[in-house]
Amino acid sequence: MLPNPQPYFARLVDPRRETRNKLHALQDIVMITLCATLCGYDDWVGIEDFAHENEAWLREF
């Protein structure tokens, strides 16, 4: 089994400004995008759909 890649994403510097509108951690966005892309989703709407459809599974990370 491959190791969980999320700890590597935690090292990324988040360039976004600190505001109330910052709802998700950058490493979570990267992980969701990676998983969705590997499953064939190729645009942001599809990636969002993937995240909603697989929310319970994604929360395990």
C-alpha cells in the first residue's frame, strides 16, 4: 500500500490571505483535487462533485 501523501502537502505554503472566507486547508484542496483527477474528473465542477459524493471517505484522511 502506498503511504498517505497528505503529510507532504502540509509543507506547502498557502498563498491565500487569512480571511473568514478561507473555508478549507490548502492540503485538503490538493488532496481532493489529486484524488478526483485520478478518478477522471477534469474540471472544478467535477472535482467539487467528486468531493461531495465521496465526503465520508475523504474525511478518513
